[in-house]
Amino acid sequence: MKKTLVALAALSATAVFAQSSFSITGYIDRGYQTVNNSLNAGTTKAFSSNAGTTRFEFQGKEDLGGGMAAGFFVETDWNPIGGTTNVAGTTTTGISGTTGTTALAGNVANQNGVFANSESYIKLDTANGTVKLGTVNNEMLPAVTAVGSPAFSTGTGGVYSTNFSIFNGVGTGTSGTGSNPVWVANSATQAGARSIRQDNTIKYESPVFAGGFQVKLGYAPKNDVALNSSATTGATGGITMGATDLAIKYTNGPVDLIYTSVKYDFGADLSTTRTSTTFPTAVAGLVNSTQTNTFYGGNYAVMPTLKLFAAFGSSKSADSLTVNTASSQFGAQYAMGNIDFLAIKASVNDKTTSDFDRTLTGLGANYNLSKTTRLYYRYDNISYNSNAASGVTTTQKRNAAGISMLF
């Protein structure tokens, strides 16, 4: 009788355990990179992540019965400890397209990331779709880097990275703002900006309907905290942009298409930090206004080994004067045995009076040692606006080679 009870208890425990799951997955990338631009006296060298974002992902799921399940996802991104200098926060003058021109910051600065600095949310799965609550990626990242271009991801050759972005105006937050989007002024040393995720987001993802359609809709409310003249200098006030994220995706056989739109809702203050007691500090034309980034992209598998990509994007503020860009990108990915070849050409037309146009040509190759491990090579050539101010680079070339693993 005791043996039977023990066996039943063990069976019950196993059944409960089988309804829940936990996993740790991620991606590790280390490679040698050289950077040379029109201002360099020599070549900058570093070991870094060149073909993607190094990250750890923690996720769990519990079956609630009746076709429902609850789950969570917590992701941590980090830069390698290796860098171009041992001085914290050192910037490299003339590297256009970076937030604050800090893409080549030093070792200490690269270690400033914290646990769960990327996506972090709880979710509920039902037969009618999935609802996520927390810090959730918008759909622009996978649309631009996966559907609309070959697998350069956010690394060298990518068109949605810290070195090159097809959009202007709204970028990923810096110190004191987490990964929330912030306003990024267009300038000769800072042309291009990207936003990936936002806190306080609720997101709905529909099932894949018959025919291959899927809809995703995310919303983060604007937090426009009023600051008065008695506020402490340097106070952040909790102000964040609002964001509405929409994606319509179609996948059927060799065709993969997507339309994505992210509308940002600005408040009375667009500054990321306060340096005085005079509030608000605003950007002309955008106070209590909006900016919308749109993207149309797709790829077509001409044959099992060859895939062609094409996409068009735009970023436009409500006043059409502060931000107004149009972008295009075309690429190809070809598999030959264990080797994948990648190529892309992207251009951005800045229609404002600033006229900070830019282009990128990217090439890459992967030698797949297994389904999860590869050797890679990446190259890109970025040309910035021809009217850049004196002392600002107009071209930048990067070469990178390394090894990466999915786990």
C-alpha cells in the first residue's frame, strides 16, 4: 500500500512538473573587428559582437488548461569587456549614426549593463492570441533586420544598429532612461536613430490566420509629468514617450511580407535629462506632437538556396520639418553547402534642410559548423552626408571575423 501511494505521489508530481517548463537560451558572439574612417590616422581594433547581439534569455511557461498558458521572458544583452580604450565613456569623434557617438566606448562603459536590460514581460497565451505586459520589443526590429534584409542582424552590415539606422528622430535610451526611446537630434555627428522597445507596454499578438496573416498591436502610454521651477536640478521626472506599434505579417510558402508602423507620442518635454530649473526644455515643432516610422518589407525564396529581399521605410514628424526621411534596401542571401553568403545595399534620403543622407553596403559569409555554431565574416562601407561639417567623418569601413553560438 505504501509503495502504491509513493508511486501515485511520484506520478502526480511528474504530471504537475510536465505542465511547466523553464529554459535558458541565448546567443554568444565574439570576433575581431577593425574600423577605419575618413578621420582616422590608423585603424581601430577590438574584439566584440559583430554578427548579432550577445544575450541570455530566461523563459518559463505553465499550462493552465483549457488551451491557456502563462509564461514569462527575461532577456539580458551585454557588450564584451574588450574595447578600444580602458577609459570609461570615451567617445570617438566623427562616428556618425551613433547615439551620442559612443559606439566605441571603453571597457568600463561597456560593462554598465544590468540584468534584464532588454525585453522583460509576462504573457498569457489563449486560443485567440497572446497578450504581453512589460518591456516588449516593437515589431520594427524583426521587420527591418529579418523580413526586409539578409541575416546581418544588428551587427556589421546591419541597417538597424548603433552605427547605421534607416530612421531619424527617435532612438534607444542612454544613461538614466533604460532602453526606453528618447529624442535624438539630427546632426552631422549623429545622423540616424533606432528604437527597439518600451517599458509599460501592453501587446496583443493574434494567432496566424488561414492564409498566413498575423496581426500584432502594442501600446505604451505617454507619461508626461509636469515639472515646476522648484524641481531639483538633474531630476528626470519620469517622462517617457508614448508609442503605438502595429504590424501586419503575411507568410505563405516562399513569400514573407510585413507592414510595420510605430507612432511616437511626445509630451511637453523631450529632453532626456534636466540641467537647469527652467522647464520644460522642448524641441521646436514637436511639443505635444507625434512622429511615425513606417516600414514595408519582404523576401522571396526564388529557390531553396536563394532568397531576395526588398524594403522601403520612412520616418516623419507631424511638422514634416524636424524629421522627414525615406529609405530603401535591397539584399540577397545564398546558401552553398555549409556556407551562406549575404549582401545588402541601403540608402536614406533626408528630406529636411539638414540633408544628412547616408548609404550602407554590407557583405557577409557564414561557415556553418553545425546548426548552432558558425564562423563568420562581415564587411560594411558606410557613407555619410556629403555636407557634413568640418572634422566629421564622411566614410567608415568595418571588417569583422569571428565565431558565434546559439544555445
